[in-house]
Amino acid sequence: MLISAAVCPHPPILVPAVAAGAAPELDGLRAACDEAVARLAAHGADALVVVGGAAETRAYGAGAYATLRPYGLDWTSPVDPADGYGGEALPLSLTIGYWLLDRHGLASEARYQSIAFDADRDACLRLGAELAGSAARVALLVMGDGAACRTEKAPGYLDERAHGYDEGVARALGKADAAALAALDPALSAELQAAGRAAWQVLAGAALAADADEGAPPATAAPAAALLADEAPYGVGYYVASWSSEGLRTT
């Protein structure tokens, strides 16, 4: 059953060495991610799973590694594949999730699961339910960016619908409103280049499955939630949130 979740964005510039001179601009966002991960770790889950968007839906095995070499940083963990190690690279979303967990010494404890960016709603919800049922106490680190069309300089240029879309996502994350996340329109999300839609709907599936569990609190008792960051410094929506079915606890 899902007992806690953290939601974080996955731009490579979240890593200070990639951002270089622009790193201070994301200090607040980075600190919020660290807080969300610390809260996630405080609940003592049996299983920690990182979920993020990618080209395909699949689980990554023990041989997978995180790397930022495609983004100009000579960083690979836990091993260097150039040494003859036969692993495979995690996609960007899971690599940033790995990096965030590694700052807390948790990267090696997690499982890594991608969801296709274009996965339909039902597939996302099913995967979330499967992950929630994979252990008695499941924690999810959910990686995803919002609309990339917030300004004229954004990757997707300016789309007037982006602000309303992002406001709805931020509201849902801040209230642990799984139904609202489940209702996100995949077509609109794709038009706004919201890379987190599928991963957020996996979270929704996990939360709704927990709510339906016989041992879970009634539906009126939504998980405790906190929206720790809601920013768009480069015209892309970045959110950080913390959910818990046991009450939020800081470290």
C-alpha cells in the first residue's frame, strides 16, 4: 500500500554542476526536493520506487546506472560502463531521481520504473495500483515537469492554456487530489509538453488503490499533503510536493 510519496521535477539543470553559473537560480527548488526526499525517507517504507516518464514503460534491473554525460557532465553512478560493466542507462527522469536519492544515501535502496510519456490514463493507473500492491508499505518518488509553454522563451513557446493547466496540477499536488491527477487530459498535456503527466497519473493510481484497500482510511480522509515548491524559472512548470497517509513529518 502507498504510504508516502514525493513529487519532484527532473530538469538536468537541477544538478548544480550541470547548471554551472545558473545553479543559484534553482537553490530554492533544489532545497524543496531535498526536503521532499527527507520526508519520504522518514516513513520507513518496505519498498522505495522511483517513477518517471521515458520513451517506454519498463522496470530497470540492478544493472542500470544513472548518467549525466548526455547533458555535458562526466558523472555516472554507481559504476562507469566504460570499465566493461554491462549495465544500461536510466532515462533522464530516473537519473535525476537517482541523483536526488543519492544525496540522502538512498539511491541503491530504490527500484526504478519508467512510464511511457504517451501512456494512456488507464495504463498509468494500472501501473500505479501494481506498484502500490508490491509491498505492505510503498513509497514513491515521482519525477515530472509541468507545461513547457509558460513564456515566449519556454521550450514550447507561449501557450495561454499553460498557466491554467499548471495551476490545476499544483492544486492537485498540494491537496493530494488523486482524482484530479487521474483526470488530466493526455492530449492537452502533450500539446503543452507537460512531461510529468504520465508519472503523476501513476501516482494517482497508487493513491486510489491505497484508498480502495480494505485496511485504508475512508475516502474522506485524504493523505496529508504539502506543496513545497511551484516555480517556472525557464517557462517550464516545476513542482515539489510531499504526500503521506500517516501525517507529514519533517527530519
